[in-house]
Amino acid sequence: MLLTGGSSLPRKIPVQTVFERNTPAAALVDRALANSTLQPFWLDDLPVQARYPVLTKASSRYDLVVVGGGYTGLWSALVAKQRDPGIRVALIEGQTIGWAASGRNGGFVEASLTHGEENGRNRWPDEMDVLDRLGLENLDGIENTVHSLGLDCDFERTGSLAVALEPYQAAELASAAVKPGQVYLDQQAIRAEVDSPTYLAGVWSKDTTAMVHPAKLASELARAATELGVEIYENSKVLGLGRSRPGGPLTVRTERAAVQADRVVLATNGFPSLLKRYRYHTVPVYDYALMTEPLSDAQLAEIGWSNRQGISDMSNQFHYYRLSKDNRILWGGYDAVYHFGGHIRPEYEDRDATYRRIAGHFFTTFPQLEDVSFTHRWGGVIDTSTRFCAFFGSAYGGRVGYAAGFTGLGVAATRFAAEVILDRFAGKPTPRTEVEMVKSMPLPFPPEPLASAGIQATRWALDRADHSEGRRNILLKALDAVGLGFDS
């Protein structure tokens, strides 16, 4: 179908997505959101949250100082003590343990280290078998740690469903090779698993994903680390990193004290790095989520979902959703919002247009649940890199290690990152340190105003692809060719 809107050249009318073809009433969205609280459900749901002291001990000396109390920092501190119980380790957090991305994410613990099979094969085609193996070993290691240390974090290895919502997506699934551990589901079979009228097909990856309560995981990792002797300090913002003389100890300076360290792990996620040379390697992108009230047995029976898989759809602007332990539905994704200059501000977490949009998409997906309300809404920052997955670096002659750029895939990959950093500190090559994914660095984002213009243009192009049966325009193809991009 063609349209000539004030031009002699015809333009294709964009194809409506399923969410535009089946839009719920505005009044339904109003009612469902009316009593929701602007607060991450996971943090609100912590039964008891331990508090740690402010760092005030000047001139203390540590073998290892970790900057950042999210997953990367917590795994780094914990694994370092597991490897060598005799070392002295401190973890310093500017606010509280797990308050940022580690306490706000969807809780998908995925084996993939490359943000999915396609992204990995496009970048490291000769290494994918190794990367898949390392990713599964990493997920197994997380599961073993949860059980061996008794981490109370609602861990469930349920696998995940990738669902097709449009005919072209269903055709892709039908023609794709099914890997070991995966099951292809046609429309009848996928709706027998989870009953949504939007589903046309799906693939169940049975062993590559687990579900977890993300804030409980952060809290429990901190507890386990302190039991091994890690000293944790909260509300102690790190202001600087340096050393007074070549070969001397590193100095980590906070607002109230400065400590010395033989080695330092920087685990600051999407927040500005203490190393200026790498500040353009990530940008902070806001992601948003909703949480429903607990579903009754009758409501749950309406949609099935007895196998409790995590679910995501196949669009560029995709949704992710899962069940909590008490059968709430977490519903997130679709919008990914970058603010000019890469600013991170609390007011960005309250975005009414996004909450209304994704609430509408929820009711399009599950019209059977039209009487369900949302209890929580929240946003948070994802650290995005141009290759959509983590990168690894060092400074100060290898005595500072860091990882960032997880692009929403950090619940499991942060443990892998911690192992890589600690392997490098040990000075001996391992299978983890020798893969090109670990040895290479992504291209940086350009400075402003180019960063904002490029990101907004790429978001527009991704949206157009979703409205053009997946066809990627010249901008996306060019970005693919040079290894730059922006993930939704």
C-alpha cells in the first residue's frame, strides 16, 4: 500500500504492530496504574536489608578494594575471598548495596555472555562455541554458589521463552535451527505453555536461563562476602583514584577517608568511570518496569504459565516479563531512554508516558487479566556499550581492573566479569581471558551532541524496523558494518 503525502515520491505506510492493532481502552490503563507506587518492587520486598558503616578509617591498607556495591563488585569481593581467604578486601559503595541496576532489573540470569546468539555470531563467529560453553559454566557456577552458600534469592532455573508476535518473526523461528536444549513451539504449543492471543510461535530454551529475586541476590551476596571477611562500607562515595609514586600502593579517596590498595576493581556500571579515558565507552540508558499485584489461582489459570519461564518477544523494542515467587508479573522493557549528556537523575525514573505505554502492551498481551492492577512502577539505568555486551579493561599497570557495558545482561555476566578481572590480577592466562571478546574493546560513543543525535536516530530506525517487518534501513546496516549500535 502506498501513500503520497505532499510528495511526488510514494512512501510505504508503516505496518502496525500487534500492540497498535489491539490497543486497550485508556480507562483500563488509568485504573491499573492508579494506585501504583514509584518504587522498585524488589527493593520494597526485601524482608530485612542489612546496613553497613560509612568508611571513616583513613590510611587503611587492603590487598583489594572494590568500588561499587552492585553485582560486579559483590562477585569480585566474594570470589576474591573464596580464591584466597587470607587477603584483606574492602568494598566501598556510594549509596547502599544493590540500590541501582542490581536491585531493579528483571531477574533474568542468562547464560549468554554476548547479548544473544545473533549478536555474538556477528562479532565473534569463530568463538561462539567457546563463549556458549563459558556462559553455561558461569550459570552453573552461580547455581552452585546459591546452593552451597545458602543464598536466599528465589533462584529458579526455569529456562526462557522467545515469542514471535508478528508473522515474519514466526517464520524466522520456524526456519531457524533448534539447538540442543531448545524446543520449537508452534502457535498451538506456545499458547499451551502461556496463553496470549499475541503469540504466533516460540522457542523454549530450557537450560540457559534462571529466574532470581535481584535485590535478594545482591543482599545475600553481601552477606556471604562479609561472612568470609570482606569489609563493606556504604554511603561512602569514591571521589578519586591514584597513587603518590610509581610502583606504590593505589589510593582510593572517599568524602571522609582515603585507603590504600594493592589492587582495585572498578564496578561502577553506568555511572561515570574514575578513569576518564573510558568514559565514552558506555552511556546510561533508562529502562522501565511494572509489577502487578499477586495473581489469584484463577487468574493464573487463565494464562497457564505453569513452567514459570522468563519471556521476551522478538521485536527490536522488546518486552521482558516473568513471574515472582508470589505470582506477580514483572513487565518491563520496550522504551529505552537516553538523556542528553548522559545525565542520571532521580526525576528520570518517573516517566508517565512510558508507564502508560507498557501497561497498555501488558493488557494487549494478556486481555484475560483486565482486572489486574499494578502495585509498583520504576525505572533505572542500564550501562550500554556499542557492542551490546560487557567489555573488560585495566589500568595502572594491570593493578586496576574493570568491566562495564553489560547492556541489560548483567545478572549472570557480572560473575563472569569478576572472574576475568581476578584472573588477570593473578597474571596467568585462563580460557576466560584468552577469548577475543575479553581481549578486545568496543568502539566508544561519540561526544555530545553527536551521541544524543546518533542514539535518537538509531532508536527511530529500530522502531521503523519493527514497523517494516524487521527490515533494517541503511542507518542500521551502516552501524552494523562498523560495530556501532544502540540496543533497545
